[in-house]
Amino acid sequence: GQNIDQPTEMTATEGAIVQINCTYQTSGFNGLFWYQQHAGEAPTFLSYNVLDGLEEKGRFSSFLSRSKGYSYLLLKELQMKDSASYLCAAEDSNYQLIWGAGTKLIIKP
Amino acid sequence: IAGITQAPTSQILAAGRRMTLRCTQDMRHNAMYWYRQDLGLGLRLIHYSNTAGTTGKGEVPDGYSVSRANTDDFPLTLASAVPSQTSVYFCASSDSGAGGPDTQYFGPGTRLTVL
């Protein structure tokens, strides 16, 4: 079957670094998306990884290991506005997205 | 309009009533999607359309129907609403086949309560 696992909730301190992990099992695999979703709002695109390795985009970086079925989102210099849910989604061989339930990130001052 | 719009923003509906959720995009994206989001379950695909005139079933299609008469509009209809259809509904679109990642862009959502 197809499955995406990510932690339900994480807490971090303003100014710190946090890593949100995601493991996936899909019928074929094309790439891995990360989305950010603030409470009561729509998901917004953060990153897409298709090759193994780290992709850096400002304070946010995303890593992929295709052989391990594993990805993580790394958030640096945390700000209060980073409090949100972070959704991991794997694109299967039919180009459909399989979504994780999301990780709620709580930032404390 | 810029992006994707959905209407209504929220709705309270009596069980057994028919309801159509509207979705319009102005990005000329070929693919469109309807998801429902429930606490602890993440986004689940209801129906999708790869191009105008075609539609397909997602993970949870029962009780829902869609149509795609043109590129811009993708309405979702609940023929006879039931309480288990209480959820937040998101419409999304993507420019699939454009040579890059099939990034989906989401509308603001419709919060539906069926009593």
C-alpha cells in the first residue's frame, strides 16, 4: 500500500533549528513535495525534491534519499511566523500526490 | 482574479440536501483537483481532472461528482449530503506536463458542515 509517515507535532524555540522527518512508501516514485499550511489557510508550496541530496532555499532546506524512502525539511533561524503545519507529499508513478497527515510545528519564544 | 477562488467560504447544510462547491482558476492550468481535509487524516483526493472534458476518481469519490466543461471551472457536487461529509474542501490546480514538477496550487478552501 501507499503510506506517508511524519510526526504529528513538534515544538521548537524561536531562533533555533528544527528538522521535520518524512518517510514514504508509494507505487513508484517521482518526487517529494513539502507544503506549509497555517491554521485556517490553504497549503502553500515550499519545495520539491526529485534527486537525492539537499536543496537549500533561504532559511528552509529539504533533503531526499530515494533509496531509504526518506525526506526531511530543515528550518533554520526559526521565527514565530513559522508556526504552522508542514505537509509531506510523495508523487507516485501516476503523478498523483500521496499526502502525509502533516506535522504541527509550535514555536515558543 | 489571481490564482484560485472557491465559493462559498463556509456553509452549513442539512443532511439530504444537494450542494455544489465552486472552484475557478485563472492560471490556465490543465489539471485540477478536489481534496477534503479532516483532522489527523491529511489531504485526501476526491476527484481530479487532467484536462478540460475529462475527470477521474481519487481516493474517496463516493457521494461526490465533478464536471470540467472548460479549463477554468471545476465544480464539486454533493448529491445528497451526509454528516460524514463535514470537512474542509480544497480545490487545487497544476500545470502538469509543463516539464517541471507538478506543483499544485490551492484555493482558500470551503468549510462545510452537514447537520
